[in-house]
Amino acid sequence: MIRLPLRALVIGLFSIVVWSPLPLVAEGRVPFLIDQLKNATDFRLRTQAALALGASEDPVAVTPLCSGLDDNSESVRSASAAALGRLKNPAGLGCLRRHAGDPSASVRSVVDRSVQLLESSSGKPGKPPPPGPNDSVYVAIGPVTDKTGRSDDSVSQLVAAAMQNKLLSTRGYAVAPPGETGAVARKVIRQNSLHGYMLQVRVEPPRSNGSDLIILVRVTMWSYPEKALQGEFTPKLTMPGTSLGDRDSEDNLIKMAVERAVDSFAQVVASSN
């Protein structure tokens, strides 16, 4: 059985001083900023490029900002972490979590705040970044079947966001964008030498044994894009002393169940590839 204390997330403000302005670019501004972040020799230019990408609202900025977390300049790493938080794209959670152990305490602090900011954001998951050179597994998130009885799509959004964030925080994993066609998927997989899978989720109705809340999630594993069934994971979690109808508790258990299923999936993939 699992106890899940609810914790308040306190999100602080952070700022980074920049010294040298970048020229405004009327067309192709985001590609220009990406190039500056990657190639500018002056760390101050790379720092401001990272911050500007954070304000761009462009999902394409996630991947270069994640790369900026490996910059040899502490200022650039801090700016990249802050920018990922400002971008408010949950696809940045994975790389932020992987850099939670940055050698600089100040960078770790910014990384932590950005993680909290993204984790506390609600709504649909952001568009995932394209596969990187170190990725070997490509996962499509299939339709979510919600049997909880809710009248809105909150469970589907919760599951999709939790699964995408967990997958992207797993080294070597990339996530397919929603609505991707089979032809596009095959091309992406072939060009990047990836192993393709799809995960589909069914959230069963919450149950109670009289004193405890019980959540069961079924996650089926398929080949992708062929969609041949390969396995199933059925994590079942219990929260003592919680009654049916407590949506916050249900959401916490659903999220944890999805994350456990992804862990099991990753173990199976690691043993088969």
C-alpha cells in the first residue's frame, strides 16, 4: 500500500542578468537564436539566446534548451533551465530532471524551480521534441480509455501528460507527436535507427474496500506503427483512509500507476533490444 502526502509546491521567482543584447531578427528568429545558443563563442550571447528562446512559445526550442543544460558556462545552464520553465512545455521536464544533479548549486536551484513550475502546470501535454542523436526508442501514446465516470477529459490529459513526461525523462527515449501518420512514423524510425512502440492506457473505475481508495490502470504495449500487441502492464495502487470521489487522490494514484507502467515497459524494452 502507498501513502501519498499532498505537498504544496512553492515556486519562486528567478532572474538572470544578461550583458549584451542580441540583434532582432524579423524572419527565422527562432533558428537564429538556436544557432546563437549552440555556436556563439561569448557565453553572454548564448545566455541571452537561451532566455529569448524561453519567451518564443515555440516547441522547437525545447531540444536546443535541453542541450544548453550541458553548456560549460554556469550562466548558460541557468538560463536554459529558466527558459524551459518559462516555455511551459511539459516536454522539457525530462531533461530538467536528468540535470537535477548539476555541479552548481545555483543551477540546481533554477532546475528545481522550473521542474516545479512545469509539474504544477495543468492542461494538455506540450508537443514533444523530435528524436535526438542519443535516442534509440520511439514511443507513441495511444488513445486513453477513461472508465472513471468523469464527464470531462481531465483523466485523458493527466494520463497523456504523465506518460509523456515519464518517457522523456528516461534516457534514450523520444515521444511521437499526436496524430502522426504511419508513413511519417516509419520515416522517423528509419532515419533515426529507432525501435518503435505504442502504449495505450485504460483507467478502470476507482474502487474502495471500505476504507481505502484503489486505482487500477491497464497499459498495453504494441509495436509501432504496425500495432501488434506485445504485452500488458496493470499497476494497482491503494491509498489508505481515502474515500471514493476524492479527485486529487485519484489523480495522484493514476499518475503514479502510469509512471510505474512506463518503468515496467522500459525494463521490457531494455531486455529485448
